[in-house]
Amino acid sequence: MRKFHTLLLVLLVLLCRASWGVQVSPVSLADAGDRVSLGMKMQILEDPEGNWTLDQVRNQFASRFRNSDSNALNFGFTQSTIWLRFAVDASHSQGSWFLVERYPILDDITLFVPDGHGGFRDYAVGDTRPFSRRPMNHRSFVFALETEAGGMTEYYIKVRGKGALNMLPMLYSAKGLVEFTYLEQLLQGLFYGSLVIMLVYNLLLYLSLRDNVHLHFVMFLGGVIYFNICVSGFGLQYLWPEWPKVNEYFWLATYVIALSLSLYSRQFLQLAQRFPRYERLLQHYQILIGVAFLLQWVLEPPYSYHLSTFVALITVVLFSWLGWTVWRQGFRVARLYVLAWSVFLLTIFLFALGNLGLIPYSVVVPYLPHFGALWVVVMLSLALGDRIRFLENERKQLAQEAQHTLERHLADIEQMNQDKSMFLQYISHELNTPINWIGAADTLGQDSQGESEADVWAMVRKGQKRLTGIVGTSLRYFDLSDRNQPPLMGACQPMWVLDALIRDLDERIERAGLAVRNRVSPNLRVRACESELKEVFAMALDNALRFSAEGGSIDISSEVDVPAGHADIRIRDEGKGATSEQLEHILEPFFVMGSRHHEEGFGLSLAMARVMVEQVGGQLWAESAGPGRGFTLHLRLPLA
């Protein structure tokens, strides 16, 4: 019997402790000022099935309530119904008090108020219900509490929804509610006024400039405005109060923002012209957005909300990375783009994490899209101005380059006219001489006999040979100058090409009493057309042999510059040399040293060599210390 009494006593103690554990700590309004954060004063009960009644919650499941540990209540995406319980001690308080839930996109929120007869009156509101059912015309959920009678009163709140369940409950006095509403309306008015002004301004810029980047920015601002109107409750309050279904499509703004941001970035960053690889990446991103948009209509909440949140997070990562990458690759105009979108996309990222319950939900989280939108409006306005300056500077630079190119072309045309005039003069002179010879031969041929007649006809044949040479050489030069594509190139070894040429010229070298030294490295390999390189070396050696005195020497050497990727080949003789004035024109066509009345050469060999060398990416130039002090021809070719 004694054991039974002991067991009964233990059960009574446990029941008392259980009843103490679920007791509500009332909120005293006597010294509360004008507002009280209610989150920490509430107790929470989760109904997994969502079918419990108020009587069951107050009696059968009352012991399951747990104390809240935060003023901001974050339940994330859940299919459960959340019950909240709090008590208010209105003893010694004056005036009316109001319960305000500041998170305006709860699907269904019901306040249960004691009716004084043991029952409760319920006030059911939410953004899925017509706005006219609300007890007060306010974007937030505002309920008047019956505090005039004083005493302690216990209240219950039932919350459920398909989206994220986040709550920021507050108690306001009448004065506190007016001040809160006034300040909030002022800040919201500044926010939406700024967005609308920028939208109209960029729309006018688009109509004036017809630059699509402004139209894409208008689309972006439109998406931001629609999103914020939906999630702030102003849409339901002012625009569609009797059609709460419209509010459920706030996710449309996610796709409008993503698409307009993609189009804006492609044009603002000039991806097609400067970064084709990133242009293709954004094209694939737009296809992904289109597929997600179609899926959004098929999926049921909360999965549709998860999808739009995923799209927002993908957009954050992609465009943050794209902006930094383009900026780091030297596109200076992207700096403000990076600054604007990095902060904006960071706020959207934090807002999404707050809705998902991955970070603590505080009073700042609902306003993060507002902060981000204002920041991006200011920075992108500066970025558009910076872009206009950048494009203007680029246009000026292109105009200057076009002017320089035009001047260069005009100079080339003028030089060509001079070359043609010189060519005509030269051809006239060269043709006149053999024609005179032929005329003299014809005159002498009528009376001359024997040996003198043979000499005259030898002169005729010599003139004929010279005419044939000048015509063939001139045609070869103009063919080289007029071709549009370089010759077929490969790896050549200059030392062996020169060695073969020197062997072919052995008799002429020996007859002239000259010494030719080939000091080009046998390992040197250059990129050129071997047949034309052989022609260039032949012309260079011919000039060196022709203008070298008996007993002199011709030295051929090479030098390699590996970092620069080219090799220099020098052909130096100890012959007549040249003046500085002659060096300026020595590579021009039809230029000859000294008098034109000579029988050797046509003044085209070095000009043809220059054309052939430059067409394979090389350079040709001449140096001389002065008349009688030798002559050096420099040939620079790319390494193979």
C-alpha cells in the first residue's frame, strides 16, 4: 500500500511539472512602451497532419507546446500547420494594442481571440484571401487586441501555407502602429518612386537612342517592381485586392529578371564581339530558363517555389562569375557592372536562403530585395553612363585609326602613282635606247659589209635581249606585288640554300677574285617559301658580287633572337657602299645606283626581294657606313 502511495505521489509531481512546463509567460503591457517583439514570448506547436482543432490544441496537445528561442520565426517550406500561443497582461495599460504580423505573404493566418464566455472568435486572413476580409486596411496583417478591459488574455494563432512560413510578430500601441506605418510608407514610397523614375527614364532613353540595352534594363526594373509589390503586400492592398490568386504568381518576376539580365549582360558586356565563348554560355542559360519556366506551370507548390528559388541561385552564381571574369580579362566598363550585380545578387541570395530557412530569418531579410534593387539602380545608372563614355572613346579611337588608315592608303596610292610614273619614264628610256640601236643597225645594214655589219647586228641582239629582260622582270615584280595570299611556306635551312648558290657561282666568284664566307648556322631553321628564299639570296649575292672590288670579300652571317622568334641574316660586302639618301630609296622599284645609262640590272631585284620577304612575315633593310665603305643587306625571317 505504501508503494502505491509513493507511485501516485510521483505521478502527481510529474503532472505538475508538465503543467508548469507549458505555462505561458504573459507579455506585460504596462511598461512596454509603444512596441513589443513578440517572437520570444510565444510558444510553438507543429501539427504534421494539419487537421487539429483549437480545442485539441488547448487541451489534448497543450503539453506539446515549446518555447520560441527567436523573435523571428522561421519554419521554411513545410506542409505542417503551425500553432502559436501567447498571453498578454493588459493590467495598468492604457489605450488600444494591436498584433501586427509584418511578413505579408503568409497564405493563411488565423487569430483566435477569447469571447469572454469560454469560447473564441476567429479572424482568418492571408494573401490567398480577398483583402476586404482583413480587419484593418494594412499591407501587413493587423489585429486589434481587446486590452481595454485589462487583465490577462491568452491568444492562439494558426498558420499554414504552400510557401515559406516566416513570421515577424509584433505588438504595437495605437501610437506605435501609426508611427510604424508612417515610416514604412515613407520608405516604401521612396523605394518604388526611385524604381519607377528609373524605369520611365530608361524607357525614354530607349525611345530616343533605340539602344536595346536600355529596353532590357526597363524589363529588369519591371520584374523587380512586380516581385517587390507581390512580396511586400502592396499588390494585394492596392492593385488586385479581390483577386488574391494573382499574388501566387510572384515567381514570374524571377524569370523576367533572369531573362532581362541575360539580354542586358550580353549587350552591355559586348559578349558577341569580345567574348564569343561567354555569348554561347548565356544562350544555353536562356534555354535552361525557358525549360524551367515551362516546368513552373506544371509543378505544384512548394516544388514550384523550390524551382524558382533554384533559378534565382543559379542566376546569382552565373552572373557574379561572368562579371568578374570579363572584368579580369581587361574589359574596363564591366567594373561598375560587377559592383552593381554582385551586391544585388548577394541580397537575392541571402533572401532566398532566409526563405529556405538556411540562415536565421530576421527583420532585415524581407527588405534585402529592396536594398539590392536600389543599389543596382544607382550603380547601373552610373554603369550606363560609363558605358556611353567608353563607347564614345572607342568610337573616337576607331575614327582616328580609320583616319590614319585612310591617310596611309592615300600615301600608298600616291606612291603607286609615283612608281607607275617612274616605271613609264624608265620603260620609255629603256625602250628608246634599243630602238635607237635597231635604227642605227638598220641604217648601217644598207651599206655595211663584213665585220662591221656583224658588230651592228650583235648590238641589235643585245638590245633585244635587254628588252625581253626588262619586260619579264617587270611582270614578275607586279605579279608578286598584286598577289593576295602569301606563298606556300615551310621550314627552310638558309645555310644549305646559300651553300648551293655559292657553288653555282664559283666561276663568277673566282673570276672576280672575291672571297665569299658562309657563316650561317647549319642548325638555323626559318619559316619561308624555299624557292622564293633562294631567289632573294641570289639577288643579294648578285648585287654584292657586282659592286665588290677585286680582292674583296663577302661575309654572310646569322644571329638568332629566340624570345622574339626571328633570325637575322646579314650579307656584307666591301664594295662601293651607299649614301644615306640612296639607302632611303634603295628598296624602291626601278631605283638604280648612279646613272641609268648602264647595261646591267633593271632596279627591281631588291624591290622584289623586299616584297617576297614581307609576304612571309619578314623584313628587309640595308645599311652602309658611306660611299666606298661597304654595304650590308639585312634579312629578318621568323623562326620555324
